[in-house]
Amino acid sequence: MRPDDFPEIRALPLFRDMEEERFHALMRGAYVQNFPPQVDLIREGEPSDFLHVLLDGLVELFATWNGRETLLATTRPVTTFILAATIRDAPYLMAARTMTRARIVLIPSEDVRAAFDADPAFARAIVADLAQGYRSVVKNTKDMKLRSSLERLANYLLREQRRAGGAPAFDLPFDKRRLASLLGMTPENLSRAFKSLQAYGVATDGGRVAIGDQADLERFAKPNPLIDDRTT
Amino acid sequence: MRPDDFPEIRALPLFRDMEEERFHALMRGAYVQNFPPQVDLIREGEPSDFLHVLLDGLVELFATWNGRETLLATTRPVTTFILAATIRDAPYLMAARTMTRARIVLIPSEDVRAAFDADPAFARAIVADLAQGYRSVVKNTKDMKLRSSLERLANYLLREQRRAGGAPAFDLPFDKRRLASLLGMTPENLSRAFKSLQAYGVATDGGRVAIGDQADLERFAKPNPLIDDRTT
DNA sequence: GTCAAGGATTGATAAATGTCAATCAAGGAA
DNA sequence: TTCCTTGATTGACATTTATCAATCCTTGAC
């Protein structure tokens, strides 16, 4: 792949401060692929041969056990995913599948580790990324262990609203079946949870959500930056 | 603190490969403290001023929200904790409290970050530690989302047995109230779960657990390295 | 030894959540 | 357009888990 093909990669926090030559070397070994929707990119337990960078489209990260499946996260452009497995040279803990058509850069894990060893700026960026990812998963664990499914939904909606710039109405980023799995509940339970939140001014129309009275919903949801602020 | 006082710190993966001079500088700013049981070491939301290294005793890491509390992890010697907050220079996401008398080294976070910038070997070790911690939390999330409380207990017992060297009987490392919280259930539910596992050869006598037929318990628990192997 | 305190267990009951089945609604293909 | 597929919703019911209260048991202080 030509190093200057995708300036948005270079602009990512992870690559922004790399030495120019290093970045070029890394990109020379990388390649871009286009995938249709519903394609398995990664399976749990496989060796982590590539660091993935999502340029376009949506990807879901999920895990399975004993015939059950749960959605752990979704990624939107431009983000890397499964960095920890790449760094540890350990098997993937999650599977990844495209939700839409997607354009993805694949960087050989070996090259990433080599660049890490050679470029202090890159090393710093990787650590920042990992520490942030770590904290993000811890927040998610607190969400799961300390809150009921109704409380999780309420706080999820407040987070999404924030992401949408604080507007009173916004679209869910994917279907409700996936949202239910992400929040650790069944679609039926989610459907009933939405109905319960009507009492706090939440209205839905398909995938569109309107929050009538944010303060009222917050009184119920009790959002907390140490759980719900997914940026620090 | 005198740098050579505690060779077990130097032996930790995190510090093992540091340059000698760097390690000494780091230790000069550090100090050791002894704490009685049940002492709050860290509160959620506080700035992360120190990286902690547990030399002796047991420490619990927990989180609270809306009057509820949940145990997220316990640490045993010799381990560091809350590395991610130190690296990010962000507030603690968990609180920490001694469970027993404990001896702890406190290293100013600023010094850790300086050492990280100056010593590539230390940087590598930090990344390895973070990536491992990250993966460990992901495994825990899978455990929580994919398994019932009974299945979580069964797999927990198999992990503890493994840690005890595979012996058929071993002691729980702390009381059942804490174990229940760690597994995300109430003490009453845990008590009943232990009773249910009698059908699979699990016997308890206070804090002592005996696994009569490991293969039988495994048939029920279906342990999976991508969830239960907490070392890779 | 006795006693007090806290954890563990048990029983009864309630609440939360999941399952199954049926129906409904929306969107894409022809 | 019409049909068909898939996701969403609803109702009835089962299961899991929590709550509350009582009792039991262990352990440590005296």
C-alpha cells in the first residue's frame, strides 16, 4: 500500500506522532481490503496476524461460548481494533464481523511490534490507546455489574444523545437486536425497557429516539463520569 | 526508599528489564507503607498520584454506584495495581481497600511516566502489562455476559483449583460474601449455587472446597481458555 | 469457658429477566 | 405494486436472581 494513500490513518492518535520513515515502512507492508456486509473478519482464538484499521463502514466485535453469542462493542471509522492481541501476540479474544460494506487496512502484527520497539513516539501512542481501552472495558464492567438492564439502557441513551451533540432526538447506530445484546439483555426485554422509559419522557419511532426531558431521564439514570464518560 | 530494599519489586516483570539507574531513580522517590486491615487506600474519582505495588497482604478493588458496591478484583503479592490510571494520568476508576494487614510501595505516578518516556525496556513492560490487564478484563466481561451465575461459580472453582496446583481440595482466598460480589451475585444466591454444584461433585466445608470429579464438573462448566485462562 | 458479632445458610416471597409463540411492521426484490 | 424476509413487539409463562427475615455457625474478646 502507498503510504500517503490514506491521510486519515496518519491522522489517527496512534500513528500521528510516528517518525515519517517508520510510518512509511509500516504502510508498505499493509494493504486495504473491501468487504461486503456480514463477513467474518476475525474468529475467536485465531492468532492475531493483523492489526485492523477501519476506514469506512461499521464492524461489530462479539464473543461466543457454549452456543451463545454476545456483542461486546462496535467500531466506527476511523479506529483500530484488537490492538491488545497484536501487542501480546496472543489469540483474538473477540470475533469481528462487518455490519455494512467496509474498507479496512490490515497491518501485519509483526510490523506493528517492530515499529513499537523502534519508535518511542509510537510506543507512547500504543500505551495511551491500550490504557484508554482498558479503562473503557472497566467502565463497561461497572455498568454491567452495578446497574439493572433498565438503568443501562437509560444511561446508554444519554451517552448516545451526548455523542449526537446533545440534540433531543437521534438515531440508534444499529438495530435493536444488536443493542439488546450489547446491553446484555434479550430483544424482548429491551422492547419492554423502552416502554418503561416512556415514563421518563423517552419516545421511540423505529430506530429514532427522542428524549423529551433530559433532566428527568438523568434523575432516573444517574449517569456517572466514572462509568459513562467513555473518552477519558 | 533504598532501591535494593525489596528485590521482589525488581523481580516483577514490570521492572525486571529496566536500566539499573532508572530503577534506582524510580525507587528513590517511592516509599513503603504498612496498613492495617479494612483501610481505604484509594477512592474512585481521585487523581492517580501513585502507582501501588502490593508486597504483602491482600487488597480488594471495588466500585460503587448509587449506593451499590461490587468487587471487581483482588490482588495478591507481588502485583502492581491501577497502572492504567497512572499512565493516562486520569482519575481512579476503582477504589482499593486492604483486606488484611498489607505492605505497599507507593511510586509517584509522575516518576512512572517519566521513566516510561526515558526507558524503552520499561515502556515495553508497561505495554505488556496493560495489554494483559486489558485482555483479562475482556475475559471477565465474556464470563459475565455469556454465563449464568452457576456457570460462573463452576468455572471460578476450576480456575482456583488450577491455581492451587490442580489439587482436588483448596481454600477459597476470601470469604463467600466477597466471592459472591466478585461473581456478580448475592451471598444467598452463592450459597444456593454451591448446593446446586453438589450434583457435580463439589463439596464445601466452610472456606474449603473439594472437587470430587473434575471431569464431571468440567462437563457442566465447559471452561474455555479464551475466558478462563487468565495468564495469556 | 461464655458471650457477642458477623458471616453463612435456609425458607418464603418478590422482582427481574429470559423463553416461546404469535403477530405486526418495515424495507427490499422482483 | 406485491410478496417475502427480517426485525420488532406483545402476551403468557418459566427461570433466574434478589430481597427479607430468621436461624445457625464460627470465631474472637474477655
